[in-house]
Amino acid sequence: MNAKIWAQFLERLKEQVNDRCLAYIENLSCRSMTDQTWNLCLPNRSMLNFVESNLDDTLREVLHSVMCDAGMTDVSIVYSIENELEPVSKRESGYLPFDPVTVTDISVPDVKKASFQVSRAMNSEDAAGNSDLMNVLPFVADIKVREASHLNANFTFDSFIKGGSNEMAYCAAKAVAANPAGAYNPLFIYGGVGIGKTHLMHAIGNEIIETSNIRVRYMTSEEFTNDYLDAVRNNRMQEFRESIRRNCDVLLLDDIQFIAGKAETQKEFFNTFNDLQRANKQIVLTSDKHPQEIKELEERIRSRFLGGLMADIQLPEYETRLEILRKKSRSENFYIPDDVAQYIASKVTSNVRELEGCIKRIKASADIHNEHISLSLAQKLIEPFYQTRTVLLDANKIIDCVCRYFGISNEEMVGKSRAKPFVYPRQIAMYLARSHTSLSFPDLGRVFGRDHTTVLHAVQRIMDDLAKKDTALQFDIKRLEDELFK
């Protein structure tokens, strides 16, 4: 392999990818290099799937650029997993410099057969060379590993719907799963109830145990507290500490806000946190609030959390809600018409659980009454319970709330001053009024004493800044909406 060309390839590749993809590039290796084909390897199937899905075009463009400089063209890429001979991508398998060897992928239902094969291979004289059969070992071990980890096998990245409201948290979770303790440590995922925090946490654990022998432990903060108190009462502190600090490499701790106000539990958690970090072990935490908002949380713990990556999940936007409904109906093996899905997505804006609950309610009613799922059925079942927020709020309530939050008067809000202390709250008020009332832009212009184009510009400005992940603005919007809808 030409080391100089490989170094050039990696250098140019790193210039083309964002920070979250660097972990995948750093794990990339080259099994073979010819003037026709490069065989690129990754450590596991999960990382390979990510690269093929998200970086394939970039890899090929960079390879083409590098090889053109070397006077060669039409060079192809074949992907494979380290220690496996079979190329995962069959698209260009004809270029391989060897005959592909089939490796049987043993799934969980075939575990007895797999166990027999492994046992036979390990007891045979040529067991050391029987690489095909040795590949089933991770699948055999998977059942016990999953039980010990306390993970829900249904919560995976594949079953998670990614959208603008959760993109940062999703990408951070994927990076942690691909490179535990090497990407973001700790990772702190926060957001409201029923919007996917726990799903992402389980997805991290599931992907790790599917692709490595790293030990994962999921538990809620309530379980941590109860186990700690039980250990104190029964003089089993050493056992408790061993189970978390020594016997797991990735700790997934859900609803960390539960330990707030519990002095002894916080002390034990603080020591556990420090011990795990010193041992270079991954910590993932979820909470319904940003660490700064968790009252009665010790400052030393808060500072540890803020030292990691804060990834928030917002309420799912319309497009994400629509995709959630469609995917849920497919998983439940029934068809939901587009007009029904669109109606539900427009009505139910609170969280994923309520969306799924609506699907179940409509399906159950259709089954009981032996009728088709229709828009009229959905309206009959949903309308009484899910009135849109537009009828609950008026512009004056929003203006009053924003004025209190920023400490300005109503006169200053609708006044002519263009000073920043007044313009920023005014733009936020316009954005919230447009989002949570039925008023048109001309109507809002009259409320704020301005031309409708001014309101339009203000709303677009806030939307652009939110799309750019302005964390201060996101924080202000979330606090205001929490106050408006509490």
C-alpha cells in the first residue's frame, strides 16, 4: 500500500467532514490498494453502516481527487469489516483481489444452533483456524449481555425518527455509540417528557453491545438511589460500588434530576462519576431540564455535567411528527391514510407518546366497530382531547409573558425604540405569537403597531437563528413556552 497516497487521502478527507464524523474517519483503515480498487475497513458493522450511509459520496470524491493527482482514474471502493473476509458492499465485489468467503450471520433465534457450532469448533483440532464459526460468538453472548445491561432491545437508532428537533442529540448519541469515552464524555441529553431521551440512551447501549464486548449498564436515577439506600441499610456498599464502578464500562443513567435534593445520594453519585471518568469510562445522562435549571443540585455535580456535551431535544416539528406516525403504523401492521396522519400531526404537538397513543386509539376503535380508518373517525376521537394551542393563547398573553421574562414594560414592547434590549424580546414575542395563535401577519402587525412585513422579518430572523442552533435563544424560547403552557 502506498503510504503517501493513503496519508493524502486521509488528510483531504478530514477537511471535508464535520467534527461528529471524525471518529469514523479515524477508525478507517485500508486492507488493500490497487489501481482499480481500494478495500476500506472499519472495526464493526455499525460504523461501516454509518460510513456507507453518510460518507460514501465524500469518500469517493476525495479518492477520485487523490488518484487523479497520481495519474489514475476509475478507482472504486469496497467496504468490509476488520477480521471479516466477506465484503459488506457487494456493489463492486468483482474488483476484489480474492474470492469472497461467506460468513454466516447467526441471529438471536438461531442461538442454539450457533452454540452447537461454536462448541464443535472450539473442541476440534483446527479450531484456531475456523474463523467462520468464531464469528458467531458475539451473537451467542448477546442474550446474557443484554439481560445484564437492562436495555430495551426495541429502542435502537433504526427505530428512532431523526428531525430538526433532535438532530444534535441523535448525532451525539451516534458518535458516543461508535466511540465510547472517546467522543463526548459525559453526554447530557435533556428535554421534556416523551420526546425520545430514553430511546436514544437505550439506542447507544444497544449499538455498543451489538458491535463490541464493552459492558453497558442502564439504570434510572431512582434505581440508583434505591440500590444505594438498600446497600447502606444492609452493609453492602462494596458490592454496590463494584456493580457500577468496576463491572461496567458505559453507565447510562436516566432522569438524573431525581437525585436533586438528596444529599447522601448526590455524594455517592459524585464519587461514582469521578471514579468512572478517571477510569476512562463513558457516562450518558438524561434529564427533563438543563443542569442550570435543576434546583437543589450540588454545584460540583452541575459543573461536572457542564463539562460534557449538552444536547437538547425539542418538541418534534410537524414533519417529524408525521414520520413518527407513519413509522408507528407500519410497526403495528396497519395502514394510516395520509390525510389522517396529517390531521393527527397538526393536532398533537406535545410529545411522541401522545402521538403513538392516538394511533392506538384510532386503530382500536376501527377494529372494534369494524370500520376503515378515516379522517372523520380521527376527528371524532381526537378533537375533544387535542385542541390546538392556537385557541388557548392570545397575543396579549404572550406579550405579557415575554415582558415579565425580559423585565420590560408592555409600552416598551410595542414602542418604537430599536435598542437591542427591546428588539430581541419583541422579535421573540412576534415569533411566539405567530407560532401559537391563529393571527395572520397583518393581524400581528396591528397588535405590535407595525407593518406586517416587519413581523414577517422578525419571525424569519428567529427561525433562522434557531436553525443555526443559537443555544441562548433556544433556552429563552423553551423557558417562555414552558411558562405559557404550564
